[in-house]
Amino acid sequence: MNANFDITKTVIYRDNLIIALNKPAGIPVHPGPRREGESLEDYFDQLCFDYHHPPHLAHRLDRDTSGCLILGRNKKGLRKMGHLFETRQVKKTYWAIVHGGPKDDEGTIDGWLEKIKTSKGWYMKTCGEKDGAQNAVTAWKVLERHENTTWLELYPQTGRTHQIRVHCQSLGCPIVGDWVYGNEQDTPLLLHARSIEMPLHHDEPALRVEAEVPENWPKNVPSPSGRGLG
């Protein structure tokens, strides 16, 4: 990113309540505790459009995850999104390309995660039910198998930190490019927030927003219907 970054080109949906972006990988959505380095929020002033103030984050994505990110344009939009997330009315779909592949073609992981702190930082780990642990549920299915990798579609039922990354690791197939839960350092993480669906407007059908995969993804990755992405 740089001063010439045009965040408006990442907008994939906009109405009077929210803006949806196709977030680029490699940039955090907000500053860290030390407020060092740039974040996506630095560019929100470009997203005022017909409003006099910038939007605010309605939820978060990890720095290295690309895809659907929802911003609230005003207090009403933020309250609405907060309620939808709290009541689990938001359906999120992720795509991931993983090393190897799971034995089965579909399944659900329902377990517990805990944060492990180390001298170098922290990571999440699967565990049993205990104080301080959080329940984490992810449904998944195989969309296509290749010789050394598998394309998964995942549906997180909860929104825990690093949930999908840890759950792929627990399946024995870490996500390509995952330097925390895999063994890679220089490969981009192939985890993408493909779509988000929610009943945003009470008098309209549920809103579904989709984000195309980044250019560094394989060009022959098919859609769920079996059609290639180009």
C-alpha cells in the first residue's frame, strides 16, 4: 500500500447502511497496540461518498486474509450489523487452499480454542473445554482435490481468532502460506472471505455479497458449481 492506494476500487457493495470491501491481503484492518505501520482504516476517508464522515469497521479480518469486509456507514448501520453478528444471522463463506487434504469430503469441527502466549507473541490452539477457552465451530466441504493441495469451502459458525486456520491445521492440512499453523514463511496465505449473507433490510431478501479471489490465487480454481474462475 502507499499514498496512491485507491480503496474505492475495492468497494463491491454500498447502500445507506453499509459498505462492503474486497479487502486486499497483507494489510491489517486497524492499527495494532503500538499503532505502528499502516492499516486499512488509514484510507477510510476516501469512503465517505455522499456522507460527511468515514465508515467504521463492523467486524474484522486477519491481516493476511483477503475478501469480504463490512463497514458501517453510520450508527444505524453499525448497530444493525452488531445485532446480526451477535445473533448469528450472518452467514460467512471462506475459501482456502490447503496442503494435502482431509480424509472425508465434508464435516464439522466443534471444539475449543485457547490462546497460548510465548516470548515471541501468541497463537491459538485446540483444547478441551476449560476456563478461558472458547467454543469454535466450523463446517467445511471439499470442492476440488489436486495432487498436493485441496480447495476447501468453510462455513464458520463462530468468529474466533484464527479459527479457520487452526481448524485446517487440526484436519492435518494447514492452509498454504500459513506461517503460524504451517511451515511456510514467504508464501502468501491462501485464505479468502468469499461471501457474506445477512438479512440487512427487513423488507427485502437477505443480502449476499461476494468477493473475487486475489490475482495470486490459481487461475483454474473452480466455483462450487464446477465452473472455473478464469
